[in-house]
Amino acid sequence: MNDFSTEAMGLVIREQRQAQTPSMTQEELAKRADYGKGGAVSISRIERGLISPGEHRLAAIALALQLTPEQIKQEAGDRTRSLALQRGQRPVKLRDQVAETKRRHAEITEKVAVRSQMTQESGEAFNHVHDVARDEFFLRFVELAESISGAPEPERPSEEEIESTGEIPTAIRIEAMSAGIANAIRDATAGAAVGAVGAAAGGAAAYGAFTAAAMFGTASTGAAISTLYGVAATNATLAFLGGGTLAAGGAGMAGGILLLTGMVAAPAAALAGAGFYVLRKRRNKKEEERLRTEVEAAEAALDQSQQGFDVMIDVLQRAAVIMEYVRVHGTHALEKWRVSLPPEPRDWESLGRGGQERYKEFLTVAACLLAVSNIPVGALLSAEPDALREMDKAIDETLRYADKTIKSIV
């Protein structure tokens, strides 16, 4: 758990930015910290205490301010304790208590509104690039792979590999998912269910079917591949960004965004009953006590979910960058491979060694795409601190591995 509040972190970053010689603008800090388009908006949200930068973002901000992340964290921790002492001194007069509670209520409402907006923006941005990568790379690769007869059964992770560690390494998980996808392609080539689903229900449902095959296929030990996700393996895995609903030909990410936004907005929803008292120009001591209690509970809920929210937004944005790379470079590499393929009907031997290796590489890219797509971001919002740290570590490993592997291939 962090020893600093988002408000304190924002104050420290703003003061350090303004203390530069000459004073640095939010736009300049965003540029120096390698934020993309609209980066000044993110800096503004951080400085207002609405969000907190993740570890790699904080490192970039610290470098831009000629500080270390540890120095900023230390100062933010000191400021957090100072603010807590100040707020521990409750106003004596009822009128002043009412004003303070209204201010805190407004801050909660604003923070939740910003969180909901960020969730929708990040979710929709990921969903858009994900859908393009799915249609133009994943499903196009499956279509080409189905035209190749006699492809060998892919190697699966050995029992020794799986049992050698308590936590299954990302490389083994990707290898297992590659095997699941390859077997689904083999089944489709033979006219089995996956091919029928794709023909009858279209690309989204076909993608969902391949997702299910990769996630619920079996490893050499007979264990479900989905269990190879360690702490991150929950039923939410396929629910993330429409994995499960896609398999059923459903709404996909649209439902996922609504679900995540609802979870983010929960603290504000809890204050709905208190709105009447906020709007009243005058209220008695009993009403003030009731509203203050509800405001404090909502503040605690926001504080508890802050780290999970920050990780979720960071994951969605990093995942979108990976999907965009697949969309641009993966589709280009796939098209070059398609042009090099022998005419149909084609079999495995006709591909030659180079074509066979390229098939295996694209299979790995497809597995990386699925692994990133099915990260259970929704679970981050409700995870306890210890579980959140473990999930964040596992997800970061998946994103780093997928990014490095995809770039090494395409």
C-alpha cells in the first residue's frame, strides 16, 4: 500500500513543476515525461489528485523534474501526514462543518466523474484497436492457416516445465495458448465446431471460439490452460473486453465498459441518498452527521480502490499500444507471408522451412494477442493490496513479454 495519497502526490508534482527555472507548464512536463497526445490533461488530473501515476509514469515524471521517484514519494508521504493532521481538526461551528462536508462531497463527485470518463475513454480506445487487430491479423492468420493441410501438432509445455515453478512463467503460458490456437485451427480444417462457428456467426464469434480453445484447452498434464494464469486466473478472464460474450456472439467490449464504469462509479452511487441533504441550504446537526458519515465512507472506498484503478488504466493504455503495433506491423508482415505462400491447395511441406517458421511465429503473435486481450482488468478494482501487488506484477510480466516477443517477430 502506498504511504501517500493521490492529493498529496498531485500537490508535490505541481509544486516541483512550478519550482523549475523557468517554471514548467503542464504541457512541457507531459512532453518531457513522454506522454502522448493529450498528455497535459493527464498531468492536470494527477496534480488535482484525481489519479496517481503508475511506477513507470512516475519515473518519467521524476526524471523530467530532475528528481528520483523515491524523492517524490518521500515528499508525498510527508505531505499526506501533514494534510491528515490539518483535517483532523474539525470545524467547531455547524455552518463551517456543513461547508466542509459539501466541499468533500463535491470532490468525490468530481473524482468519480473523471474516473468514469477515463475508464470509458481507455476502454473504448483499447476496444477499437483490439477489434481491428483481431479482424486484420488474428482472423486473417487463422484463415490462411486453415488453408494449409498437414500442419504438425504443436509442442505443448512439458510436465517438468509446468512443475518446475510454483508460478507458471509467461513464456510457458504463451506456449500453451499457441498450442490451443493451433489445435483449434486443425479442428477447423477438419470441419469441426470452430470452423462452423466462424462460418455461421462471423468473425467476432469465431475469435471467441478460438479464445475459448486457447484458454480452456489442455496442457500435457491435462490441466486447463486457463489455470496457468496463477493469481490472475479468475472467471473474469474471458469477461474482460468481451472474451466470454464474444464466444457467445454477444456485445463484446460494450458490456465490459459499462461493467467497469459501474464499478468505478460505485462510491458516488452510495452517496445518492445523501444528495437531498447536500442541496439543502440549512441542515441540522443530525443531518450533518449523517452526510459526513456517508462522505467519509465514500472517501475510504475511493482511497481503497485508487491503486487498482491506476493499474487498470495503465494496463488498458499499455495493452492498446501493443494492439496498435500488431495492427500496423503484424498485418503488414502477415500480408508479405501470404504473398509468399504457394497456391492452393497447399500442404505443410510446400511451405518450405522459411514458411513453416513464419507460421509458428505468427502463431506465437496470435497467442500474445489473446494473452493481452484476456487480462482480467476488472478484478484489479476490487483486489486487496497484497493480491493487487501480485496481480500487477503478473500482468506487467505478460505485457512486457508480449511486447518484446511481438516486436522480435514482426
